[in-house]
Amino acid sequence: MKEETRGIIEKAIGEFRFDASNIKKIQEITPLQNVEEFLLGFALGYILRYSELLVLIESLEKNQFARNDAKDIRAIIYRRLPEIRMHIVKTLNK
């Protein structure tokens, strides 16, 4: 994975935000047992898909697919997981 792509993924994780007011709308449709866990799953899914799309576009541009890219994406996300969870908790406690 190019360093530039890695940097974009890192930046996206650091800048990821969600509108906490949407939680009320979601809970009207389906009650959530654990809002923090729900949001963590949402955030991880969003970041993973964004990153995979970014790498796919990069792969198409250079006309090759690097098999290690998916592993690299997950390593970045797993390393930043505590930060993502902390952001969710802070947002929920506002």
C-alpha cells in the first residue's frame, strides 16, 4: 500500500464523525441494547469499507491488486480501535 493511501486512511479515522442525534431515530425503529457497541460496529464498518474502496481505486489505477492491502487496512483500524471507541464514548456523553 502506498504511504499516501495509508495517510489518507489514518486521516479518515482521525476525522470520522457521526451525528449522535441519529441514534434517537434508530432507536425509534429498533431498540438498541448497547448504543456504544452499535456505534463501534457502525464506525468500524464505515472505515473498513471506505479504506477498501480507496485501495481498490488505487489498485485499478496501477492495474494490479496487492493482496496485503486488506491486511494492512485491518492493521491500521485495529491499532486505532481504542481511539475510535474513546471518540464514540465522548460523543455519547455530551
